[in-house]
Amino acid sequence: MSVLKVLVFIGLLGLLILIFSQKVDLSASDLGRHLTNGQAVWTNHDILFHNAYSYTEPDFPFVNHHWLFGVIVYAVYRLAGFSGLTILNILVILAAFCLAFFMAKRKIEAVAADGFYFAAFLSVPVILLLSERIEVRPEIFSYFFIILTYWLLETSKKYRRRWLLVPLLLLWVNIHIYFVIGLALIGFKAASIFLNDWRRSGRIIIIFFVSASACLFNPNTWRGLIYPFDIFRNYGYDIAENKTVHFLKYLMIDGNFSIFRLILILLLLSWIMYFAVIKLNKARTGKVLVQALKTRWFDIFISFFILGLALFSSRNISLFGLVALIIISANMAPVLAAWHLRDKFKPYVLAALLILIAAAVLGLRADSRHNHRWIKNSFGFGLYKGNDASSAFFKDNNLSGPIFNDYDIGGALIFWLHGREKVFVDNRPEAYSSSFFNDVYKPMQSDFAQWDKYSQVYGFKTIYFSHSDATPWAQEFLGRILKDTQWRLVYFDSYAVILIKADDYKNSQAATLSLSKTDIRNKLRELSVGADIKAKLRLAGFARLAAMPEMAEEIYQEVLFAWPDQQQALMSLGNVFYNYHTPDSLAVSLDYYRRALEAGLRLPEVYNQIGLSYWALGRYQEAAASWKKALKLERKNISALYYLNQVADLKEAGQLPAGD
């Protein structure tokens, strides 16, 4: 391998390392619970079978399908802390990528001369797509295991090596629920061999059934084996990662959605080109289309399966990219065989690759400080500074439960307060009944009467909440509870708020810890100094919830001073000025909304807000035009449809001025 090739490959690995070198936000991840699993599983076997971390539904049956991942990460955490967990995450994804890259290269070189160049070019968007799933979670092991399974099934000519799939599945079933994808790959291989020559399929079918039997060796035995098919039966809480890309593109700007569409198009085009080249080469090679199809049944099955997973849930688009790297390369091999890259051009191609990688690195560095389309957290290893400060405050001031907490922060509280307090809820929808979420958790946040009812049922003493929880019910709840005189705000930071019920604590403690408006204002300014953009945006959001719009405006302006086209700050400032509801402030809100659109935040929500500002100013035609623009982006946008129906009703009733 030439020096330039080595540099390109090192550059690809460096790009991948950069993307996965992001700090951990424990308040919005599952990692805390996984760490506690690893610590507690040896002494409390109940966590394998029930929702033992919660006081609300402690006996609800739960299949702990990732307990072994907890053991692994807890061991690493004890050895090297949160930085060690970041390094572990990087090493596993590097192993998965390297295996996929060399499989892609090998598939090209089975037909063409050199597969490095194409595989390297395709790797750049694939690596960017991997930024969608950078958290330390068991899923990352599944990425490696899936590619390893693919490799064992494709490159192992001797069946003896394929028997390694049995211990692999035995390990995998206890680490992550995606073990079922490994079984699916073995099944696809068995089906492809059967379709070509059923007499040769016996051994691989035996391997499939032995591997499936090995999956019974988990704490929940047959329930653990069938759990992937049963997990959504009781899933009472919608989470973004389980929504489709088509659904989410109307709610957020995510650069990976465009990359996913690009790789999807490349995959489909590569299949078309593969069969077109085979058909064109029929006279020369004698290889007919049916023969080509027989040799590619396995890849065809995998293509449809992985594509189906990615279209079903946005959490799978990174996995789709990794697998697509192999399949697209295999499809393009006959095309590349017909088109030879001359030696004199190879250094220029490698130089172009180095420039592309460097541009990607620079773009990601800018993105991390700007709009976070790819890089969601700050660069670095380990935990965000001060991420666990709220738990230290809780313990140092002898606060106690019953705690009411939100879904997002539940996993962190399990880690921070294990052995001291149980949680109200955590980020495992499958560990709670659907009725708990639909009849208790969400209603008590959006309806004061329900909150009052369940406050008495559970006897809440403390509220420990992630103020960046963006769900409508969480935002409504925080905005209301911060005004409730029964509850005193005693702590907040960039991640969480803590409130105590004054009647349940000593008067002296409640008085000493309570934060006044001046305290809140001073702490907001203190925390904002030197904070990254993401933290500033969180703090400004909290200021709005705390009915301090002037502080929110101040922090948003700090963000815009550094980045004048920061989309979220522009949109949020528009909302701040809209809520003042004076003619001048409404005009200012329109300016910020327009700037948000110019910065690339082309979402139905922005056009809906523009329409509301125009409506409040009495500019009804322009309001209706904005809502129609929202419908052009999303044909079934509920808000825009509602507003336009209201316009139609008012016109019919003659309550709009002539011409509107």
C-alpha cells in the first residue's frame, strides 16, 4: 500500500475517531442505568426480570436483554472512568468500520483490480452517517457483531469457521436485542444456499438452529429469545429514535437525513447498474442474469432487510450505512472492472480523498460550535463538566424522595441515587405499562388536577427534572410548577432543576436553599460565561420557563454575537418577542423568523409561527400564505390545517376584513 493510501486510511479512521470523541451527557442517555446494571446484577437478580429501579411499577415484568453490556461498561468505568468508556466506544466502532471497509475492498477486488479508491470515497458519507449514533450504548457492539457475522458467512469457505457464530450469538443475546439481526443474517445465508442448491444447505441450517438454541442461554430463556418480536407490544412512550426519517424531517434539521437519502439512492442505483452490466456482458462472459442473481441472493436479502430497518426507524440509519458500504461496493465491482483507473491518476485521486477528509473534519469542527447538524455534543472524552453536579447538591443537602422526575433524566438518577432513592420513571418504555405513561405520567404534567391527584397518591417531596426535556407536557409542567408557591426552586444548572415541597422540609432548610429571582438571574449569567452554545441554549430555555424572558433574550443574543446565523437561537428569539405581543415586538419576531429561514431552518413550525405573528398584526392574507407554505413542506401539518380552517370559518362568517 502506498504512503498516500496509508494516509487516506488513517484520515478515515481519524474522522471516525473525531466523530465519536464527544462528551457524555448522562442526564439524557441510558448509560447511567447500564452502569448500575453492571454494579447491581451480582447482588440483585431482580433487575433481570422486573422494573426494580422504580417505585411506581416495581413488579412490572421486564426482560433485561442488555445486562452483560452493563457488566462490561461498569468494569471499564471502574478501571478508567467515563473517559475509558469513550475510548471503548471508539475502539468498537473502529473495529466495525475496518471490517466493513476491508470487506468492501475485497468484494471489489474479487472482480476488479483495486477496491481501495471506491471504498474510501464511499466511506466518507458512511462515517458521517455514523455520527447519528455516537452514544455509549450496547447498540455499538451490535454494529461490530453484525459486520462480523456478515464476514463469517461471506468469507469463510470452511464451515468449521462458521461455527464461531454459535458462541458469538451466545454472547450477543446477553448484550443487545439486535442479536436477532445476526440470526436473520444466518437465515438469509441458509435461504440463499437453499435457492441455489438445496442439497448443500443442510449444514448452514443446522448452524442456524444451533445458534438460535444458544440464544436461549440468557436469564429470561425463551422470553429473551422472542423479546425482539414482543418489545413494542407494550410501548407507551414515543421516542424520536424510533420514528421514521420521513416523520422527523418535519420536526428537526439533521444533516444525516440527507446523507441517508444519498446512500439509499446509491444503493438502489448500484443494484440497477450491477444487473445492467451483467446483461450487457452476457455475450462476452456467457454469464446470464439468472446466474448473477443466484450468486447475489444473500446480498439482496440483506439489502431489503437493512433498508427496511432504516425506513422503519431512524435509529437504524447508521447501521444501514455501514452495511451499504459493503453491498454498494460489491454491486459496483463489475462496473469498476470495465473502467480501469490509470496509474498516473491514482495520486490525484488519493489527494482528492485527503482534501475531502480534511474538509469533513473542518466542517464537523464548525458544526460542533454552530448548528449541531452532525455533532450533537462537545468534543472530548468522558463526562461533561458539571454534568453530575445536581446529584452532589441533592446528597450534600440531604434531600429525599419520593422524587418526581422526567423520562429523560431517569437513567442518570438510577446511577446517581442507586441505593438511596428509586425513580418515578426512567428511559425504558418497555419497563412500564403503557397505561402508566398514557393515564398517569403524561396527564399529570399537562393537567393541574391530575398533578394534584397523583401528588397526593405518591407523596412527592422533591422534583428532579431535566429542563431540556422538549416534550410539550414536560415544558408545560415546568412552566407551571416554577410558579407554584408550594414548590421552591433550590437548584438548577445547564441540565437539571431541583424543586422541593416546602411543607415537607424544615422551614429553615426551605428558606436557606430557595432561589430568588435575583439568585436565578445571577446564576444564569454565571453558568453562561464560557459555556458552549448547546449549554447556552439550554440555559436560555430554562430562563423562558422561569418567566424571565429578558434573561433568555440576553443569552440568545450572546449566541448570535458569536454565530449570527445560529438557527435555534434565531427561532427562539422570535418566540420570545412574539410572546410580548406588542406591535413592535411582533415585527421583531417576524425578522428573527425570517433570519431563521435564511439560516436553513426550513421547518413547518417556523412558517406556522410567522403566520401567528402576521395574524396578531392583523395581516391576515400574509398569515394564511405562511400557513400554506407550512403545508407545502408537510402536507398533513396539523397546526397549519387548523389555522387555515379557522381562517375559512371566519371568512364564511364575514368576520375578516374585505380582501382577506
